[in-house]
Amino acid sequence: MNNAQWAKSTFGQADLGDPRRTTRLVKLAETLANDPGKPFVSITQSPADMEGAYRFIRNEHVNADAIAKAGYLVTAAQAAKHNLLPGFRGYHCHHLQPSFRAR
């Protein structure tokens, strides 16, 4: 799975209230995954991409809990496919709730 596929599968179902926000989230996740550890300002492809990223981050309608939940549910669904966690296979990820709150 490449970074674009990972970003889409991990965050493509995030409920951010507007599909454009979810698209921006997926793009940001892919960009960050392509160059982990580098400052965001140095990995955006254009000034417009950088501005879009900062608008997304500052957007009061972007809910960090919704982003965290999207990642959590995908991770839980992947974990449920493996016998590495005894007793976990019987759970369906829609029954699981994150026990944390993003800040």
C-alpha cells in the first residue's frame, strides 16, 4: 500500500461535516507520510497547498476527535482481522469507542 492509499483508507471516511475537509485531510496525511519528520512548510508542493493546510488546521469546523475516530476505527478493523489479540476478533469496530479525546 502506498502513502496515498494508506491516507485514503485511514482518513477517507472521516466525518468532518464537509467532503472537501475530508479530501484535504487525506491530502495532508499523504503529504506528511511522504516525508515523515520534515517540517510541513518544506514538504508542501506549492504556496497554495501550504495555505490550504494552514486553513484546514485553523478551521474551527474541523473536529480533532472526528479525525482520531477515523484512524481508530480503521486500526480496530485491521486488528480484528488478526488472531494476535485474543478475544478481539468477535468485536465489530462500530461497537468500539475510542477511550481518548484528541486535543
